[in-house]
Amino acid sequence: MAKREKIQWKNQLVNLVAIIMGVYIAFYLTERGSAANERKQARVFLSSMAEDLKEDIKNLTASTDTLRFYVKVSRALARSVLSRKIPNDSLGVMINSLYLIVPFIPKDNSYQSLLSSGNLDLVDDFTTRSKITELYHQHYGSIRVTDGISDQMRIEMITPYLMKNLRFNAAGLMNAEELWRDNMFVNLAFSTQYSLSMKYQMDSTALVHAKELRNLILKEISE
């Protein structure tokens, strides 16, 4: 009788160990599957973000090329109104610099989706995660604010003034000497030089960081 009870006790112990091992294995497999799903989800987000950044880099390259040229033009205009020497050969492009708008609208759908889902921490690499936040929040955010202020100034101040005061004939601008003596026009020339220079610096900086981030992302998803 005692021998039978001893055998039953051993069976119960074996069953208990089997249950514990089964629970542990199930938990391990669940955690492993969850981690794999998170890595897969992060890869999808990052791959989509890399495509967004490719378009951003293309647009920022175009904007910085345009701004580089018009920064020089606006600087020449500021020097011209300061010296009151009218450069008849480049009047048209100088006037155009006052109207210039080079907005940058980032493709941030992937970033916004990642942010709104609360899954930014799916990006394991701390440097990549920091670069993402820095580019979209800091650099793109600063451009958005600056573009908004510039657009408002052009709508409310610059365009109404130019529409009212510029007078053209078949030969071109006919009241340049009057404008070059107008304090408002002089202020517009210098404010344009400043705003275009600032815009160029912001877009150039964002371009550098966008390229760096895309390279980091491509390296991470290729591993």
C-alpha cells in the first residue's frame, strides 16, 4: 500500500513539473512572437518613413537651390537701395525676390502614424529615435512656423504694397527711382534679405538631417 502511494506522489511531481514547463514554454513563445511582431511593425514604419524622407530630400534640395540664388539677389537688392544705384539689368529678378514663396510641406504621414499610435519606442536604436524626433519636431516644426509668418507678411504687407506702388510700361518698371527713395520699399528689401537667408539656413539644415536620418533608417532595416 505504501509503495503505491509513493508511485502516485512521483507521478504528481512529474505532472507538476510538466505543467510548469508547459506554462514557461508557452510564455516564452508568446513573448518571442510578440517581439517578432513588434520588430516587423517597426520595420514597416521605418520603411515607409524612408520613402517619405526620399521625397522630403528631393523637395528640400530644390528649395535650397532656389533659395541660394535668391539670397544673392535679395542681398544685391538691399545693397542697391542702400546706395540708391538702380541696376537696370536685374530689376526684374530683384522685384521677383520680394514676391518669392518657397514653402516646404514635409511628407510626415509615417511619423504622425507612429507618433499617434504611441509606438515610437518600437524603434530600438536610441540614436535613430532621437534623430526622428529632432527632424520632425524641431527642424520641420521651425520651418513650418517660419513659412507661416512669411506667408502672412506677404499676404498682409508685401503683396498689397507692391500691387499698389509698382508701375510698369512696355519697357519694364517705370518708377524705380521713386521706389528706391521710399522708406517702405527699403524696409521690404532688407526684411526680404533677412527672411530668405533664414529660410535658406533652415531648409539647408533640415536637408542635412533628413539625409542623415534616412541613412540611419536604411541601415537599420537592412540588418
